[in-house]
Amino acid sequence: MKFQPLIAALITLLPLSAQAAVDIQRWTTAEGTQILLVERHENPIVDMEVNFKGAGSAFNPQGKSQVAEFTAALLTDGTKTLDEEAFNEKTNDIAANISSDSGQESASAGLRSLSKSANLKQAAKLLNQSLTAPRFDPAVFARRQKQAITALQQMETTPDFTASRTFTQLAYGSHPYGNSANVSVASLNNVTLNDIRAFHQTRYGKDNAVVAIVGDINRHQAEKLVRETLHGLPAKATAERSIPPVEKQPAQRRDIPFAGEQAQVIIGMPLIKRHDPDYYALVVGNYILGGGGFDSRLMKVLRDKHGYTYGVYSSLEPATEAGPFSIAFSTQKKNTRAALADTKAVVEQFIAEGPTEAELQQAKDNIIGSFPLRYDSNAKLLNYLSLIGLNNLPDDYLEAYPQAVEKITAEQVKDAWQRRVKFDDLQIVVVGAQ
């Protein structure tokens, strides 16, 4: 249930002890399927997402791009008994939504349905058919393949895509996290339906499934829903799904000519794991450095003081292995050299000195105060349940996160950033260089 704006505003003012804990029921079936359930009976709606570890883009075959993405998309483009149009009509008839998606390390398919037994049963049947008997229609695949090629060609005309792709190539090299940067028209054309069928057969199983459920349903009903949804899937996903460690790449700078008045800049490196011992010190530090919008040091210097850019942001993307830390902004080409110099100065001063107590408190207040809004609807909470299950996070993660942030000290932030980040180790990409 979505909070009304006034309630949402008030909850950010509550002390941690006053914020209601989310009751997550969690268990694993005999087949190895992990289930996470939060009962919410205010509205007669059930949301469910089935995630498959090892079915994301990091596992695309070499030289064949977006096999994972094509597989996930085609799951809901019809089944063996229903073509694409008939499948969509069927979901509309029962007022349900059946969807599928793919990420870097996993893929997912899910449903949103009325909790009424007749509706939910039919929605589960459709999702089951999507997972176990997808149509993999040649005409639909050809259309999606053509769309992917067109989208790639369009993105290649933009400086931000060029910068992002080049940064990923420099930061990850041949590591699976770099797969997204190696997409080409040729590698898209190399994909066949047989590749997709093989990917589906070896990477969608009961043992690597993580099921998140939120809504008007109890545990007994949830167990039945999962059984019906996964019935007919292979007991085990046979393909390898481990992620190798990220090897440190030598720091490089790439200056890429590009038409226009603006230069797009990305600076960064692989840095943060989902279970990183420095996780909260890095997160709080990133907020102060560039993740906090107008509160951040980079914004105050590059935008407010010098007017180099409308906005500069730093971000952290934790993953099983080291996900990227990056700083991104655009500026007029004539200001690129000065903007890079000031960025380096801000980063190096932050690493050397750490945050002030005032900066630390402001970061904590904003991170902790806004955290409940990250899961204030069923859809948002569903995403967090999937995150918790896929990454083996604790059941009390939603309560533990703000508590861990509250305990972070300025010295811990300084220590983590000094040990983990050096500006001279960062990859630098400038698209639109003069």
C-alpha cells in the first residue's frame, strides 16, 4: 500500500525504533527454491517475482550478445499454446500483469493479480506456461533482434552511451561485468533461437529460483502458488553461475572526439561488493562526495562555485564481485581540463581529510530519513525482497541498514576511502575531447 504524501513525509522524522519492522517470512523448499513473503492484506492484490540466479547478461555466451535479455523478453511473448496476441488477451481478461526482465546476474518473471482465487490461479498458470513452455516464436525473435540492433545504433550516436561503454571496457576488460560494453551489430546478429533455447534450458531451474511475494496472501497459499508456478521447470539449473573476482585494470584515460559543444566525462573504478566489509562507510562517503545531489562536495565546487556543469554525481553499484564507483558530468568542451582538475582536487581532499562531522550528520539524516520511502509500496518492497534473497542478505536487512548507517563514524569513512580509492587508479573517459 502506497503511503500518502503527508504520511511519507512524517515517517522520515520518526526515530529508528519507532519505524515499523517489516515481517519477512523466509523458507527454502525441498527443491532448493528460496521464498520470501510479506503479507499485506489491506488491498486484494498479490505481487510475485521469480528470479533466477545465473541467468543475467554476465552469463551471455562469448560473441553472442543479449542472449539473456532475449530469453527473458521472449518468455512473455507467447507460449506453446498461446501466441503473443492471445497471451496478451488472456492476461487482460483476468486483469493480471505478467512480465519478465533481465539484469546483470539474474533474470526474472512475475505477476500482479487480484488475490481472488480464480484470478490468481489463472495468472499463475500463465506465468507457469511462460517459464516452462515459452513459444520462442521466430518472427517475434526476429523483431526483437532488429529492435535491439536499431536501439544500439541509435545509442551509439550519443556521447553518454559512448562514455559509459568505454568506461566499462576500461574498468572490466574481459570480465563478465564487461559484457554489456561489447555489444555490436555482429554479436547481436550471431544470436540464434537455439542459443536462447539452450540458455533457457540450462539456467532456469527450481534450485536457482528466488521467489518474492507481497500482498493479500498467507504462507500456505504462497507455498501452493509457488508450486503451481514452478511446476515443470527442471529440478536443477545445470550451467555454471559463479562470478570470478574482478582483476584490477591499469588506469587509463581515453579522449574521444565527438561533435557538439559539450564533453561527457566519466571517472571511476570497480570498487564495492554487496557483502563488502566497508559497505556502509563507502555508501555514506559517496553521499558526501557526490551522491547527495546539491549537498555533495562535487556539486558545490563544479556547479555552485565554478558553473562548469548543471549537475555532477557519483554513484556506487554493488554486485557479487566489485561493482563500479563512478563520477559523471557534462561540461562545455572549453571547461573540460579545469573541471577535471577540480574534480581531482575534491576527490583527493575528501580521501585525505574525510568528512566533517556536519557533513557526516547530514548524510546520515538523509540516508536514514529517506530509507523507508524505498519500500513504501508493494512493488518497491517486492524489489527489496528479491534483492535480499538473491544476495543472501539477512531477514532484518530493512531495519539493519539504517542502524548500520547510524553507527558509521567520520574516521571509518576516511579510513575506508583512503584504503580503497586513489584518484590515480581511476579510469577517465572524456567523450567530446578537443
